[in-house]
Amino acid sequence: MPESAPATSTVLPVLPDLGTQAARLIELGVHEIAGLPAAEIRSFAASAQASAGDDGALLAVHPGRAPASALAPLLRRDGRPGFVVIDMPDVDLFAPLDTVALPDAPLYLVTGLDRGDHMANWSPDEALPALTAQDRTPLLLTEGIHWVMQQPPVLERNHCFMTIGSRLRKADGALDARTPAIWISNGTGRDGRERRNAPKVGWCWAGNRHTWLGFASATGRRGQEV
């Protein structure tokens, strides 16, 4: 395992308040993807903001309502839309790990976000138990997409991140060796030159290390009465 490092990453800009995040989701049409009235998202954000403040929390839509394949194209970087790599047609089958508990609600909050820069050059197999030992929970792929959607600067060259809370189970119950990540396309290979600098949803092997990929995590998730 790599040498130990500080427990948190580079300080990132604070997320917009929940009302602004709700407006962003509605602007992008996420409420339509999720089959939710725009008013329900606004009400949820206002209630959560009023009850606890929730500064720095991320407003997320349950992956069962808004899958990664529908969210990824809403990302933008240098005017280019996000995309899912061609060899990940099963992206929406990557589900939360058994150890990741999601609120039973269409909308929820993700708190204590960290990009995991300090775990760059760790493998997913190494990072998951380390995050668990720190009482942190790995982000789901859809949560990572929501984060970049609300705060595009969180995705930067040499400081991209994996979302190992989402994994695919094979027919025999074992985990598929692929682990999802969000990074920036170089416009090479099957990506195509027109996608250079676009946000990219892809995957890496669970046992491999990458110097430019951290491991995004949070302190927790919670629902909120609307």
C-alpha cells in the first residue's frame, strides 16, 4: 500500500447553496429525467437549507431515478459535453456497494465531500478499506457526476477521481473488476479528437494504481422531509 498521506485533499471551492443547486438541476432538466416536479426539488432544497443549513452539502438525485448514462451528457468542460466510454455500455448496472446505504427517497444530501487527492496512486482495492477505516463512504458514480455538474472546477487535469461506491456484480455474485471514474478526455483513441477536454465517465481495474486519480468520498448521506 502507498505511504500514508494527509486525510483530506486540496481545498476546493465551496459548493453553491442548496437552492442554487436545485435551480441548476432544473435548468439542466434533471427533474424531467427523474420524473420529479421542479417544485419538489425546490421544496426539498428549501426545507433542507432551513432545517440544518447544510453548508457544503451536495443535492443528489437517487440513481434509480437519474442514471449515470442520462447525467453524463449534461456535464460541460470547455464547451464540450460529457460522455460515457464506448466500452462501458452497462454503466447503469453499476450499483451501490452493500456497505453504501442510500436514503429511500428520490432526493438526498451528500455531506463532507472530499476528492481524495491524498489517495492518488492507490488502487481501488487499497483505497476502499482505508476509507472505511476513516469512517468515510466512497461516492457513487452518479454522486460524482452531480458534484461535477454543480462545481465544474472539481474536475481538473491530474486531479480527477474514482467513484468506487458503485460496482457491478456478476452473475455469480462476485464484483466485476472494473471500477468507475470521472476524468478528462485527451481526445485520443475511440474518444475522438472532438472530445478532447470533455468530461469522461470511464473505468479502471480494481487492482491498478493511477497517479492522477484520487478517490472521492463523503462523511454520509441523508434524506430530508419535503
